[in-house]
Amino acid sequence: MLLGVMAFIIGILYVHTNLLNPVKGKGEALSSAVHWVVDIPNRISHWADQRFASKSDLLEENEALRTELLIHKRKVQRMAALSAENTRLRQLLNSADTLEDRVLIAELIGVSPDPMKHSVILNRGSNEGVYPGQPVVDAQGLVGQVVSVTASTSKVLLISDASQAIPVQLVRNGTRFVVEGRGSLFELYLRHVAVTMDIKEGDELVTSGLGQRFPVGYPVARVERIQYDPGRPFATVIASPMAELNKNRHVLLVFDKRHTVTQ
Amino acid sequence: MSDRSGFGLFLLGMLCLALLAALFPMSFHTSTFRPEWVCLIVTYALLYRPEYMGIGRAWVVGLVQDILEGAVWGAHAIALAFLAYICILSYRRLRSYPLYQQCAWVFILVGVHQIFVNWIQGLAGYDAPSRIILVSSITSALVWPMVVLLLRRIEWRYRL
């Protein structure tokens, strides 16, 4: 009975106060160490996959990558000209320059064991300059943000977590929304979308940078379905995340210039 | 845990293994089906070797699980302490049941455990839909005979 009450009190303290914060850090460190151990079988199979790939497979993959590289190189050539033009135009308009973001590649070493809690653990920590609140992206779009950091690992809250909300913007017309996770990997919800709003299925949502947390312009999700219910003031809009939240093993930590200056 | 037979050490090892199994990275979808390994091992000890497991120890095991899983601290602690309380009241009856009937009981016990965990996690806004609670209770009940037979076999083989 007493122990039950004690556990309950610890739970309340954990959720509603920050009295436990110093101990929490220790717990995180221990937890990430154990996650590292648990990940060993996966690392071995990954290693084996790389070692025992056949020569023809490798050649084929090499060929595919070369083709892809060529396509991207062509895009980058145009990008250079466009970004130069963009800078010139911005100077003409006297607006602040958007800076290129520095990134760091990180590998997943752990996944939250609770299916309701969407967080992952990465193999980069404060030694590499990772900080809480840092945005994380993959090749397709925004993955989440760093919520806690130990010396060599960091915990990332995914955009699909029930406690995550992100300020976004519609690419087509620039309307601002807040998109929030509901604990489902393939569905995000848009809050407070008036029924008269110009929004269509297939519309792309990118970060608006308004929360001062995520940098501007990273793709977040694509509008999947819109349901209008005459009894409700707002439409129910469901979007699917761009990032491959359940598949990716490597992600990018984005260093925001603003943040590194203030640090 | 000073004893001649070495069951204490064996139990500790099994609990560590169960914690690792509970943490093993799986996709969010498949981890819905993950049996509650720690809960099963604690139940086993409570039913068959109650002199090694009590409310206090179950509570400590739960707290360790919370810390390692990064769940709200106290969630598994309160659940396992309550589970231990039920089991201590009824272990004499439960262990005399045939295995299939035990499975039904384990389904209920793990379900109660899950409801407690869910209650505390709900304080932080992570309340699971009842489907998830049901599914993991069912898979736990299904692996229960395997756990019992395996652990009993090892105990008899090495006279723990």
C-alpha cells in the first residue's frame, strides 16, 4: 500500500515538477547505455549484411548510386545559380539572409519500447555539440527534435508523438497551421482548420519557423484527408509525415546558426 | 538473497534478460505485440518461489524498468507492486491450476498491470488505446506456458 502510494507520488513528481531533474539525467545515461547493449544484435546483422553482400549486388548498387548522383549534381548546378539569385533579391529587399545550416549525421541506437511513446535514441551527444531542442531531419523531411542529451547519446521526440506540435505553413498559399502528433506513425493532425480554409488533399506542409525551434522550410507532411462535419466549427485534417519515421536508421542533426551564436 | 540453491542468482539473471527483451528495439507497430516479459518473470517467481519475491522487490524491479524504458517513473513500480499483492493473496490457488487456466489468470493479471501502467503514463499524456492493452495482455498470456515450462525445466535440471 505504502509502496503503491510512493510510486504514485514519484509519478506525480516526475510529470508535474522538476524536482527529479538531476536524478532524471542519471537515469537517462543508464537507460541509453542499456539501449546501446540491446542494439548489439541489430548492429551485428547490419555489419553482416554489409560484409556478405555479393559482388554483383554491390556493382548494381554502385551503378544506381552513380545515376542518382548525376541527377542530383544537375539539380545542384541549377541550385547554385538560384541561391545566388535569391541572395541578390534578398539584398535588394533589405531582408535578412537565410544561412545554410550545418548538419551532423547520427545513427539510431534505440527505439522507445512503449508503442505510445514515439522517441528514439541517437549515438550523438553533448560531446558532438548536440543540444536539447535541436531539430532532426532525414532525407525526406522533419523527424523530430532532441529532448534530452547525455555525453554521447541523445533522445529525439518524433513528430508523431502525442506531446509534439509543430508550426507549419502550406507551400501552395502560405497559410499557417499547427500540426500535432497523436501517437500514430502515419497520421498527423492539423489543429483549428476553419471549414472555409483553402486546403486540398495532397497539399505539402513545411516548417514555418515561427516557434523559433525548427528552421524554416523543411518538409513535414502531406495532407491526406479532409473531413467536413457540419456540426463542428473546424474541419478534421489528417496529414501523413514525409520522413520515414519507422524505417530510417540514419538521420541528420541540424545546427541552427541562431542557436550556435547564442550559446 | 543468500541461499544454497542459487535460485536467487538465476532469478536475477532472468530479470535482467527480461529487461533486455523489454527494451529490444522493434518498430512501433510490432512492439504493440511485445509480451510483458518482466511482468511474466515476476509473476512466475511470485507463484512458484514466493520466498524470493515480494511486494517490495517487485516494486524495485518496476522502478528499474521505468528508469530503463524512460517511462514515467513509478508506472511499472506501482503496477508490479499491485500485481505482487494479488499474487501473494492467491498464489496457493493459482499454482495448483492447470496451465491453460493459469493462462486465463495471467491474462487478467497482466491486464491489471497494464491498466495501472497506463494510468500513470496517462498523467503525462501517453494514455494508450484499450486495443494496445488488450493485445499485449493476450500475447503475454500466450507465452506464459512457455515461460513456466522452460523455467521449471531449468530449475529441476540444475536443482535450483
